[in-house]
Amino acid sequence: MQTKPLGNSDLHITALGIGAWAMGGAGWAFAWSAQDDNDSIKAIHAALDAGMNWIDTAAVYGLGHSEEVVAQALKSYGKSYGGARPYIFTKCARAWNEERQIVKSLKADSIRQECEASLRRLQVEAIDLYQIHWPEPDEDIEEGWATLAKLKEEGKVRWIGASNFNVSHMQRAQAIAPITSAQPAYSLVRPEAENDVLPHALANNIGTLVYSPMGSGLLTGAMTRERLAALAADDWRTRNPQFQEPLVTRNLAYADKLKEIAARHHRTAGEAAIAWTLHNPAVTAAIVGVRNAEQVEGVKGALSFRLTEDEFAEIAAIRNALA
């Protein structure tokens, strides 16, 4: 399977990685509603079998539960991937209290506690990529990044990354220690990163892991207005403007164009959506959230499928028409 180096690291990763956000299940503020752990484990196994060699999770996904599911999946996988386990990426800066309320913290003590808890839940001696999840509170970015740099020096984590940072945030971090990776949202429905974050990453040898390349389900070709109306009340997408008018009409039109292009290659609209993100030279790889093995079948082709320049131009045309 073809791989690319992630920024300044020695990690060589596949074009797709397994996103474990929804695997956190229900019962927390940004849940995707109920999720069966067995389905999550089967999804991870199917993705590894397809060739993906990294998993992206976070402590806050399910308030620790996603990390536990990832550990269970790897323990039960039953065979090694290429002679070694897949890389495990996780995140800090989102803790929670006894009432399960999420707390934003970049304080050194909090990050150290989060790191130790993630190591226990993931059942690993070192985290391959440890990322600040959100740059909040803003005034503590330097303290948080300096703490990640120290954790790297101590061998608790191998490499350090910045999720949801803008260019100014990254520059502040870079003044302390190099950034291995950035993790912005990037898709046809949220293309803003191509204006500044992606060019900055490319110019500074920062690897880029883009999340929600399929627009959190909007660009899979399977989303309809009926499905939108039927989303569970505890699904965070019900509160997202991208799933509401006036944006949803535009987004479903994007999905129709992706479905048309994908059909020429016997691919899915989701695979075309992912390929659109991978067309940007700054993008190292895309995180694909999967909830069951069947969903893996609908995205795994994007490990190798790429858009032609003419097809990319077709999509640019509809972007301009709907702007």
C-alpha cells in the first residue's frame, strides 16, 4: 500500500486513516448518537484489512470510550499489520468532570493527566501522534504546546500535532517546538483551510490530516432530506448549519455532482469527495469516520482513486456556480 511521510516525522501513512469519533457512542455533548461497539471493532478490522495503517481518535470522544474501543479492536485483530500494529493518533485539551461536563484546558498538569489516561485506555507505551484538539483557552496555547514537546522528549509520545489551529496559532507553537501535523476540517462543504492553513502547512513541512472529508455524511451520496429529518435528537449534526438551509441545498448539489463523477469509475460519491481533498498537494491524508464494516466498503477505494484534472475542474465549476 502506498504511503507518504507525515511532516517531519518518521511515520509513513496511508492516504486514508480510520476516524473514531462516532465510536465514542452516545451520552456526551458531541455524540453521533448510539453506536454498537461490536460494529466499531468490525469497522476497524475491515479498514485495517483494506490497508489503512493509522487510527485517529481523541480522549473526549465518548469521554474515553473511543480510545477503549480502539484498544479492544487492536487486541482482537488477531494478526499484525505489515509486521506492526497501526499507528495510533489521539488528542488532548478536552477533559471532563464527574458530571461528564467537558472542560477546556491547556494547562501542563491537565495535559499530563490526560496523556497518562490515554496511554492506559489505549494500552500502549507511547502514542504515535499526540495532538492538541482545540487551541483553547487561547492564552494557554504556549503552555500546552511546551507540555507536548516535553512529553515527546520523555518518550510518552513520538510526535506532536495541532488540530483546529489557525496560522497564527501554529506560528506561536512553532516558536516553541516543530509541529509534525495539522488537522483542519476540509471538504467541499468546508473548504476554508485551503486559503491559509493548508498553504502554511505545505510551506513549513507540516503534514496535514484533514477531517470530515465527506462533510460528516453530506457528501456520501446516501444523505437525503428524509435522512436529515430522521437524524437522532442527540446527533450533533442536527445543530450544525451545514445540515440546515440555505446550505443543505448547496451541499446536496455537491453530492450529486460527486456521485455523477464517481459513477464513471464505479466508485462512490464518498470516495470522490475524499479524492477531492487529496487533490490538494498540502494534504497528506484524510480521516474517514466509519461506524461499521459496510461503510468501509464505501470509502476504501479512495486509498488509490484520484480525480483527473478535468474532473477537478468540473467540481470547481459547480463550486463557482453555487457560491
